[in-house]
Amino acid sequence: MDLTPETNIATDESVRNVGDCEKYSNLFHAEWRGYIQGSIAATELVQSGQVVATSDYGNTYGAYYRWDFQITDGTVQSCWSSNYNYIANANLLIQKAALLLEDPQISDADKQEIKLYMGHAYFSRAMAYRELALHFCKDYNPSTAASEYGVPLVDTYNPGPNAETYPGRSSLQETYQHIVNDLTKAEEYVTTAGKVNSTKITADVVQVLKARVALDMEDYTTAANVAQALINK
């Protein structure tokens, strides 16, 4: 006997209207609030010397303080798995929301709102791929990026237990081009004006990440121009 669970929603049924898209957007925001306030961000502060140990600190984040952590460390593994989880959620919304935009029964006003939430998904995916590139790849060098390892690029929501079906690592150049492409889509769809202390992804937030990515890629002209435009607003 087949029964539908009453406590969860099937993945294929999770995006059926603009309200469902909004819930995914809320998820993206919650994911990143937790990420930047969690152990991954804390270890970066410790490694960079912005948090300094005292004589009685108890070895909290000690491996990162001493720079002797391993790839098997829980925080390192969490960085990888968390970001790919965020990417999977973004992929799902992008795919399902694109189908809603083709539905003639959905109003134009709702379609505009759906595009906004798709923009949040593109931004979230760009942010996740940048985090992966920063933590698991060499620094971007325009002259060598095409031959350096990037990270596996996953554009569709199609999880499965067979690791052999998963893509291999792209080049670093391909990884960053993917990030740039996602930010271009985010620029198109995220039209919410920026404001002080905003709790949502806005057009200004997209520009901030665009400037940082350009800085990563040693495209200093673009980084400076985008940053200056924000300063002048």
C-alpha cells in the first residue's frame, strides 16, 4: 500500500507556485546566515590572526590556530558538503521555477516575483562555488587558471548514490566563469533596491559579490569600478 507521508513534501512537488519559490528563497537566506556565523567562518578568523588565543583558551580551534588541520577535519568536510547542499537547493529551484515561468495560468506579477527568487538562487549558487574555490583551489592566476584544478560543476538537481555519475573537477577558469555567469543572471533577476542593514539579497549585495569575484580573478579594473559605483550611491 502506497501512502504519502504527512510530515514532508516530495521533491517533485516542492515547487508548484510563487509561495513555494519564496520558501526556497527563505531557505537560501537561512543557509548563508548560518554559514557566515558558524565554525567555517570562525576558523578563517583564527587562521588569519584576527582571533588570537589566550593562555587558557582550551585548544578550541587549536588545529587551525597551529595550521596543522587535515582534509578529514569535520569543519573542512562541512565546508565541502554544506556548499554542495546549497548548490543542490539552488539547482532545484532554478529548474522548477523555469517551468513555472512557462505556465500560462500564472500571472505576470507572480512570474516577476518568481524571477526574483530565481535570482536569489543564482546568487546563492555563485556564492557557494566561490566558497568552494577559495577553500579547495589555488588562488586565481589569469595566466594559469585554465590549467589549474577548479571544483566539480553541477548545474542540475539529480542526486544519486552512484559517485561515478558525478562530474570531475573543472578547471579553475571554468569554475570562475560559472560564478560570473550566475552573477550575471542574479543581476538580471534581483531588482530589489539595496538598503542599510537589509536582511535580504538585494541588487547591491549582488554587486558586492561581483566586485569580490573580480578581485579574486585579478580583474582590478572591474573590481574597483563596481565597488566605486556602490560607494557613490
